[in-house]
Amino acid sequence: MEVLGFLADGILMALEPLNLMLILIGVSVGLFIGAMPGLGSVNGVAILLPVTFLVPPGSAIIFLAAIYYGAMYGGAISSVTLGIPGASTAVATTFDGRPLALQGRASLALVTAAIASFIGGSVANVLFTLFAPVLATLALSFGPPEIFALMLLAFATFVGLGGDDIAKTVFSICFGLVLASVGYDQISGAPRLVLLDISGFLHGIGFLVLAIGVYGIGEMLWTIEQTRGEVTTTTPRMTVSGMLADTKEALARGWKGTTIGSFLGFFVGVLPAAGATPGSLMSYGVAKMVSRAPETYGRGNPDGVAAPEAANNSASTGAMLPMLTLGIPGSPTTAILLGGMVIWGLVPGPRLFTTETEFVWGLIGSFYVSNLAALIINLAFIPLFVWMLRMPFTILAPMIFVLSITGGYAATRDMHDIWLIVIFGLGAFFLRKFDYPLAPAVLAIVLGPIAEPTLRQSLLLSSGDPSIFFTRPIAGPITVIALILIFLPALKYLRRRKPAAAE
Amino acid sequence: MHFTKRGFLGAAAAATLALAPLPALAQEWEPSRPIDFVIMAGPGGGADQIARFIQSVVEKNDMTSRPLVPNNKGGGSGAEALLHMSQVRDTDHTLLVTLNSFFTTPLRQEGLGIDVETFTPIAMMGVDPFVLWVHKDQGITSFDQFVEEVKAADGEWVMGGTGKGQEDSIVIAYMAGAYGLKIKYIPYDGGGAVAKDLAGRQVMATVNNPAEAKGFYDSGDFVPLLAFSDERMESYPDVPTLKEMGHDFSYYNQRAIVGPPGMSEEAASYYRDLFTRVYESEEWQSYLVSESLSPLWMDADGQRAYWQKQVENHRALLAQIDS
């Protein structure tokens, strides 16, 4: 096969001393940038872009891609150990990673995250290598109606799952959607919901602001209240045999989530406009939906860690696909990489694959190498991160607070967002006391800004006729499945009511 | 990397200190902090690419003692960036990379209270022309044929763009008015998304800057039909202009660097000098050619006059769209 020849060349290129060194540095830098709350792969890549002039373009993109990759691994670290999402792509990891850590199983959560990331990355790399041109065509056939149908499906997975109180879930989604619509309307350009004319609301409420508020501050307050500050986060295992046992357990209890995340994440990543954050949230939702015990999600289920972690890695590889084959960014980070390609004198677009074979395959080869490097480096650091958890919570809590605040500030450099984080943190604490699930609100603030414009674009296309979502060959089936999932709980409820009434 | 660079600069500064006569030193203004390089669009679009390209030229040739730090503030068609500029405290360490929303946004959102003529002109790096594109599978090869097909579609002709009141919508509105075309206009959140949906044939035609469509043009997927430039473009010599067709209309996106209101004269002249060097650099000159930008260099007074003219033009154009 021709492709395998190209791939072999690419991997050999990635293993050249300069490139290999850049991969190791890039992955380590990415790991730490990803682990710092508020800083994600976007920041890392943007900050280090100018540095890449010192090396040839092929090596430059390998370096930046390694950062991107490392950040996907790193995001899980603070999500699990501190409960603050390290990057937007790792928010879903906190849902189950944090409870595991509180049960003294932080090492299990981190090992699961690392292994799921590795498998997700590997699956994505193979799919990328074999099917890139076909998938590029598929990505193009997703217009506004198809993307909206997909978003509807994502919401449906969160409503349709059992376990949680459905009315409260719907409330939480709606709350998130309202927050998502604050700021300038993309279609008409008019400002919306600008509370008290505060100019900070004009740029909208960032997803990280809500996530850091809810999971950083809110979680900290919750833990303090639950334990009166006397948390003993147990003594985690850190021996080699302990980690091997964790690995076994991670594979046994997280394989389902890993599988779902690997494939779904890749697919969502390939679609331009989506990226790794929606991919990881959707994978979490689907994993929970198909699970036989959905009520264990959110309480420390390894599948709940594996699904988003596998997804964010495979989505980040997926997002490279439209970038390389079409010259279209699939995520904010790839948008910056594309800019980089222009600076290095390459012309991104459909011809890149044929005219710059060496560049493209060198990059693809580097995915394989980076993935393995990231796994090893990550596993080596896990004991260090787990050790941090031995600190008493009275010391950890102020650290979490400071990291949340600085992380929130780093993302937008606006004090306005800091106040919002504090307010959301307090709000989340009280909502949690009343048993409101908050993950759906976070999902809504990520997907709302994608769903709303595509809904309106679709209706503009059809002159207001909603049948556009049912009549198109790809959008139709997705919409139908989504609607069934949304109404499934209502049907179940009615069926349960009937026998009760007959008695 | 920064440490060594700074160390080196420190040594260089010390050397200059020892050699140069003291009074000369006092006159030179230099940035003392990283420069907030505000972009009035999101990451990945045309303005963002240009900003990052400039940043890289500056970095590569070591032109400033402090780095330019790109800061995307694209909310509300750049309203967020304009507000940031007008409220910023450190006026000497803030710069804005503009497009034409610099003119249109304050006109469309009078509530912002922004008067762009109070901003400080720094440098006009070039202007970006617009081109009308269709997908090759649409089977259209000339503008005349385009007009016929649009008329035959009777209101079902779909074009994508970056939103009502944005640059491309102004061009489309003028074209539609001049030829009596009925067009269904779908707004997207950036030039990249528009090009993608033309490639996937979700929309039938677009008006884009050449840089945004170039990859698909090179691969033969996009066909340029009409240029909205004053003269035929060098890279697309066979594409007629709207002017040739007898309509006195041309439209460009300005790619300029602007300082906030109240920037000190010393700082402004430092930045003018800096961006003159960027402009004259080999990298920027070849970028102008490869991305089909037209040069339009002018001094500070020239830019002020240009702004005034543009504000007037846009006021008239927007009034046309809204009517």
C-alpha cells in the first residue's frame, strides 16, 4: 500500500534527532500548559509560534503539534487532582475524575486518563492515515442543518439518560443556553442580555469562566462544607506494582468509555467548527447513555474519565484533518497552526497533501511518535501529581482558589470574568445543595454557540421551513434519533404511570 | 530564549550607554512593557493571520525590545476591540490591527460612542481586494452567466458571507442592486467558514478576500468571476472588474495598524518607524504578493484623510443596505 510507505517515511522523519527532541520538549511543555488551569493548547501554540522560525517548517509544525498533543494529556491532571479543569477540553474529565480522587483513587483516574488518551490518539492516527481524503469529503457534506442535528443529538444524550432528575437537567441546560446567548449575536450583530450595560458582558460569557467557577470554586466550597476542612485524601499507591494494578483496572473498567471516545471524538473533531471540547463532552454523554449503570457516572466511574480523555486526543488529531486536507481549521488551535503554515510559506488548501508530501507525512508520522512520548512522560509524572494530593485540604483549598482566579484571568485578561467566576462558584455551590446537575449547563454553554447559528442559518436556507432537518440525507436520520432520545424518558414515565394508575 | 535575548539586549544597551552621548538617549522612547496587539477578529481569519505574520516578522528580525502579544477581541464585529482601545489605560503599549469593521461597527452601533477619527494612525500595511467566487461544479464560467443563473433562481440563490453590514455583504448588496439580483444571504462567523461551505456546496457563491479562497482556487475547485478592485489583479489577470462593466465601484479591506486615542507623540513615532521597517521588510513585501494584497502606503495625515473618506463612504453604503 502506498499510504504505508508514506507513513514509514513520515515516522522516520519524526525520529530524526532534531524532530525527536522537539517532540519531547513539545510534549512536556504541552503537558504543563495543559495542566495549568486557564491555559490550554491554544495559548501554548500561540505563544510558541514565533519561536518556530529557528527550525524548518516540517519540524516547526511537529513541535507545535506535540504541544497540542501534550496539552490534551495534561488537561486531565488538574481536572483530577484539583477539580479545576486544566483546559476546556478536560472539563468532562472532572465529572468522574474528581470523585475518584476524593475516594483516594487519584492514581487510578490519572492512569485511566493517560491510557485512554493513548488509545484514543492511536485509533485517531490509524483512521487519519487510512481515510483522510474520504473523511475530508464527509466533513464538507456537513452544512448548517447537519451540524445542528448533531448538536441536538448531543443535548439529547444529556436529557435522555436515566439517573438524574430530568426536570432539573432540562433546567440546567436552559440556564447554560441563556448564559451562552449573552453578548453579540453572530447573525444580526446586535448585543444581547448585556446586564446593567456592563461592557464585560459584550464579549459573552466564556465557557472556561463557567467551568472554572463551577468546578474550581464551587467544588472547593463543597468539599470544605462536606468535610469541615478535615479531608484526608488517603495515601495513594505510587509503587510500580501499584501502577500496574491501576493499569489493569483502568483497562478493565474504562474500555467502554475509551472505545466510544476514540471513535466519536475523532468524528466530531473532523467536523470543522466543532473541535475537541464538544467531542469530549459528547463522548461523556454517549458513554453514560449506553452504560448499564448510568447512576454511577459522576460518582467516580472510570468509564467517565476514559470517554472524554480518549475523545479529546482523538478529536485533536481529527481536527488536523480538515486543516491538512482542506486548509480549514477544525478547532481554535488548528486555526493558529494554519496561520503558522502561511508564515512558513506554505499554502494551506486541498493541494497541500500532494504538493507538500514530506511536510504532511512528517506531521502524521509525528502524531504516532508524540502519542507514545506523551504516554510515557505522563505516566512518569503521575506519582508527582498524586503526591500533591497528600497535602491537607486546608493547604490545597487556597491553592485551588488562587489557581482558579489566575487561570480565569489568564484566559481573557479581564477582571470582569474573575467576578463572574466567583459568582458562578457560589451559585454552583447552592445549586448543588439542591441536587441540580451542573454538567448539562456546561455542555450547553459549549454547544449553544454552535447550535444557535447553525439553527438560524438552516432556517434562512429553507426560508423558515423546519422540514430541512428531516429531508436532507445526513441531517434527517440524526434529527430523528435525537428526537427519540429526547422523548424517551417521557415515554418511559408514561408507561410507568399506567400500571400504577390501573392498580 | 527570552532570557538570553534580554540578556543580550541588556548588554547591548549597556554598550550604547557607555558610548553614546547622554542627551541623545533621553529623546528615544521605547516600549517598557509587552505590547498588547489587539486584533478585531477571532483566531484564524484574515486579520488574525496578518497580525500573527507581523508578529513573526518583528520577532524574527528582532525589531522591538518588547514582544507584540496578539490579543483576539472579535466580539460584535470588533466592537469589543474598539471599546477596549477607547478605555485602555496604557495607551502607549496598545495597538490595534484593523479591518473595515473599524469603520462600519461604530456606524452600525452608535451606542458604543466610538469616534474612530480620535484614534492614532500608525501604518497602512496594505488593502485587500474582494473577488466573487463560485464552485466549479456550479458550471458557471463568466459573470454574465452568473447574472443569468441568479435571475433564473428567482430568490433561491444562496450566498454565504460574514454577516450583514460586514465587508462582503456591502459588496454583495452593491452588486445585487446594480444588476437587480435577488440573493439569499447566510451569515457565518468568519471567512474560513464561508470558504468551507462553498467548497462543500452548501452555498452557491461567495465574496471573499483572495487569501481565504486561494487554496481552493489553486486546486481548481473555486472559479473567480469578478474582482471588485480598481484594476485587474496581477494574480487573476483574466478576471474582469466591476469597474470594467461600467459600475463605478471598488471595495477593499484595510489592513492597518492603529493606536488608541491619546497615544503619546513619542510612542506613535516609535511605532510608525517600527511598522515602516516591517512594511519594507522582504517578508512583508513577498506576503503582499502571495496573498494578493495591494500596497497603499500613506503617512499619518494621509491616513486621517483616508479614514474620514471611508467613514463617509460607509455611511452611504450602509444606508443603501438598510433601505
